Amino acid sequence: MIVLDQEKNLSTLHTQNTTYQMKADRFRVLTHTYYGPRIKDGDLSYLVRYADRACAPNPSEAGLDRTYSLNTIPQEFSTCGVGDFRLPSIEMELPCGSCSADLRYTGFELRRGKYALEGLPAFRGTEEEAETLVLFLEDAAARVRVELYYGVFERYDLITRAVRVVNLGEEPARLRQCASLCLDFLRSDLDLITFNGCHLMERFPDRAPLRSGVQGVGSVRGTSSHQHNPFVVLCDHSANEDYGLCYGAALLYSGNFQALAEASQYDNVRLVMGINPYQFCWTLEPGQSFTAPEAALICSPGGLGPMSRQFHRAIRAHLIQDPYEGRRHPVLINNWEATYFDFDADKLVDFAKTAAPLGVELLVMDDGWFGKRDDDNSGLGDWTVNEKKLPGGLEALVPRIQELGMSFGIWIEPEMVSEDSQLYREHPDWALRIPARIPARGRNQLVLDFSRPEVRQRVYGQIKAVLSSADISYVKWDMNRSLSDVWSAALPPERQGEVFHRYVLGVYEMLDQLRHDFPHILIEGCAGGGGRFDAGMLYYTPQIWCSDNTDAIDRLRIQYGTSFCYPISAVGAHVSAVPNEANRRVTPLETRGTVAMSGTFGYEMDPNKTTQEEKEAIKAQVAFFKEHYDLIQRGDYYRLTDPFAEGPYTAWEHVSPDRREALVSLVYGAAHAAAPFRVLRLKGLDPALRYQVNGRGAHPGDVLMSAGWPLPPAEGDYPALRLYLRAV
């Protein structure tokens, strides 16, 4: 609910549990007054205090009033070059050569429904589901207008933000920075949680108290990256899963980003999040505009757990566009770890013959089916079927798979090109490369210049022909290297600062076209595993390969960190063979299945190399997952333990929305002699209901949550336990 007081220039955004407020003050500076637990309507600008602070410049309108300074007041969208020395939200290079922005409030617009962003991902909402507020700011001297967009989803405590900058002048201006989110707090006693890692070990939570100065994360790799994720949390020092004030902020963007928090000299905090200004410079001709990506905020007065669950619900309901809406995603098997490039049509059919009776429903053919592609040194860019491996093409192969009762999917990597390819030989200038320099290679491949429409059209045309040639129901879109040597032959020198962002816009455009032309195809995102696991990609790809690391024990940590923002239904997770290729660890098949079930669930192994006992176990896993699919994929997710705490086990729980069902999953660590008896306390149950546990007994919900459930001793290393609860 949006409440406006036009006389006071006061805007208040209410959600189910929170309130967000801003006010244009006497000099028309848009100040931020409050964000926190829901309160009744009222003007909270009395919380903004003024004092004569040394070395804090005063705007000319203040006259002799030295207590008013942009450097000390909380702002809704921070300026630069005119007296605020904290983190800026915007930096404009004006025709005169100055870099400054002085923004003043000029008006508002209120709309039913949720705003949309052309060419960029954004949450969606009908007139019954969301409201939009647009606040207009203007720099009169620079003749620049900034439009601040707010989307309010009351049910989910979700507030989205986006920014549009318009050049109203008669000369070009250059935008050097444009954040999507600026959030000022009148306190600094907060922890910052970021989600960091590397390839094979992504999104590990890193929590530390804010210290004086600037701290944060970002990426300059052209993707959101394995190393840092565009989601951060600010929270009370004492906040945990069930207690404390928490603020989660997610950027819906898949390229270079930054999220910075600055604790000022006066114990205030400013969080700024948006496109990374590294090598960013966007020219705005007269009348042109620039739109920054959307940011999403959820404040939770009751801890990290409720914050995560609200993000999960909102992303599932209003961001993800799923061709299987209301239906179950198929259980798949991927041939990559089983065969790598060494496969042909008969081998794939043999896969399907063994997998289909186990309940597996989708065969995914990974890298190596196209062009001249027997290793990762050639072929990228030539998206035509290699008929030496697949005689008769997909037209011949796919019906053979379907006759076995399975559907068919393929792997693609559209953004890349091998120098040993027909495409590169015809168009070497279509790769990103700096003149007079030999480009760096990653996986012995270069990056195509997706900022250029002719490049996208050529690649998409080939892929569209392949997808149209047979009944394909799934596409895995991969991207296996970071961007370097970023320079486009299609842009003049003064506009090379636009390439990184135009590249991302090009990726989004092709994904949107793919969804439009093949609305039935399920797209799974991937970037060397989890290198582009962000809310922006989820708008186009309902699920993302969580990590190239499929080891069940490492996945406990990877999937734990991922769950703070992203829903289980989006987490690509498979059961793979052991010893695991990432770390050579051996874990029980039951454990691998239990961990993979807290994701999209599938297999990454050769079914023909499994024993009969293993086949029966796989068959049981698939049947269990299908039976409890809605509970796992659409239920509320509870983190019961922290796998980074090095405890004796890791446990998590799925609870149905009506709280009549729950599934508890647990994985023990290494076995030890004389282990103590342990009790697991559950969460999210209805205290007034009684529950059967694995079909037995009738235990009160409040007892299971307060007293807990006794755990059996572990037998061997890394066994798993599942408890299914149903109200009786």
C-alpha cells in the first residue's frame, strides 16, 4: 500500500510487515526517513537531525544555516560533487567537463500494477498484486531528470527499485555511474553478509560487523561471477534464523555489479548497489534515457529465515516465468560427466534404455554434438549437428529417445566462439578483442560481441534451426569464461564504456527471443556452473545449474548459501558418480540423492555402470521425489543447521504452505566412536496439529519444535536421513 501526503511531500510504502518512507525536505532534497517494521502512518522526518559539522559544505539555499549539509542527511538517491562525500548513486560528466549531480524533487506519479523495464528483467505484478510509485528528481543546471521507480508487493514484503535517467538538455552528457539502489540508515551497528567463493565453491556466506569506511563486493568479469553474488544482507549483530531485523537486497543483473556499504564518521550507513562503474560510461544524447537494472528489497523484522522465505515466494510467483507452471519439471539425466565428448547416437539411446525404467524422464545431450567438436578447442560458433556422431541429425535421434518414453534436451554455449570454427574464420572481428593485442583465452575460447545485433542474429538463427528440427523440450544455456579484452569493433572510441552493459542487454534479448519462439522449452542457465546465478537470469531461466561441483558434502554448503535469496525450485542439482570428479570423495548414493532433492533433481552419471542394487535405489529416489515434488519445490524452506559451523550433521526442512506436511533432510558428517545422543528441533509446524513421522505415531507440533526428534546414531561416514511428517 502506498500512502502519499502531497502537502508534506511525504511518500510511505507499506507492506504486510514493513514500512518504507521518504520525504522531500524544505530544499526539495529527497530524504530517506525510515525502513523497518511496519508502523502506522506518520511523518518520521523528525528522526533526521541537523548540526553544524566542520568541513561539511552547505548548499546555497541554506544561506547562513550551517546545520544543513548533504554530507550528513540521509538521502534517497545520493548525489555527487555538490557537498556529499559519501558513496554516490550517480555520476554525470556534463558538457562543461564537470562530474556532478544535484537532484531536487519535482513531483510523483502513482500507478496500479507493477512497472516494467524495457530490455531488462523485473518482477511482474497485476493491478491487484502490486503498486508503482515514480518520484521525479531534476538537476536544473545540468538539465537531467532522474526517475525513481518503486514497486510494492504488500503480501511478500517486497519493494523493488529502478532508476531512469533522461537528458533534457541540448548537448550530450555522459553517465559514469548509475546505481539502482541507495539506502541510508541512521545507525551503523549492523552486520554485512555477502556470498562469496570461487568456481566449484560458490556463494559461501561471509558475515562481519560493519567497520568505518567502505566495504562490499562486486564483479568486473562481465558476469555476476562465481566469486561474489549480487545479493547482500544487512542485519542486527544478534540476528539469526528466527530473530532480529534483517534487510536483504538483490540486484536483477547478470553483468558487472557492485554492492557497497559505507559506515560514515557519524555512525550512519549507506548501501549503494548497481552496475559496477568499472569501464562503464554511457553517452546520453539530447532526449535519450538510460535505465538501470532493478533491485529488490525485503526487510524482515523476524530474522534471516523469514527474509529468505519471502524472497523465495516472491521470486517463484512474480519473477520466474516457467513453461511448466503448475506442473512438475521432469527428472533428467545428463551425459556430461559420464561421457564428456565421447558419445554418439547409439550410446545416448543406450543411456535412455537404462534410465527410462528407473523413472527418469528427460535425456540431456551435453557439449560435443555440433560442428567439429571432439574436445573443447574447436567448434564453438558452428551450431550445426555433427552427423558423424548423430547420423540423420536430431530428426533421427529424438524419436528414438521418445520411443523409450523420454523427452530430449540439448546443451548450447551461444556467447562463445572457438578460433577453430567456421564462424570465426568468416568474422574474426565478431569476437571481443582489443586492437593490436592478442586476446586472452579461457577454455581456449573467445567471447562473441553480443553487443552487436548482427552477431546475435547469426548465432540465434543457427540455434533456432536446430531447435526447430526436432521435438526438443529443454535447453541448457552455458557460458564458460569471464570477459576480457572488452572492445567492440562496432562502437567508436568514446563509446567503448558501453560494451559491458550492451553485452548483457544482448544476452537478455536473445534469451527473451528464445522464450518467445519456443515457449514450451525449459531453459536452464549455467555459467561454468554457478557463475551467473542471479535474479536477473531467473527472469529468463527458471532454473540455474548451481555449481559444477556435484559432491554432496560440498553441495551442503553451496546450496545453503544459495538458499538465502534463491528458491529451491531454481537450484540445479544432480546425483553424480563417485569418486566425485571435483574432489574424489566417496559418499553413499542415498546421501547424494537426499542433497540433490533439495534442488531441481536429476542424474549426472552413466546408468549402465550402476549395479542392480543401485538401480533399485535410483528408482526409489525418483519415485520419492515425484511423490513429494510440490512439498519440496513449492514449500517453505527452513535452514535447521549451519554447515559452516562444523557440527555433527547438516539439516534442513521443507514445510507445505498449510503446514500439514513437512520433509526433514539430514546428512551426517564423518563418523566417530562413542557419539552422543542428539535431538533435532524442527521448525514451521503447526503447534496445534499432531504429526506422524515416517508413517508412525502422532506427535504434537509444538513438542517436535520445542523438544525435538531423537536422531539415530550415524553408521559410517556421511549417511543421510529423511523424516516425512504428515498431520493426522
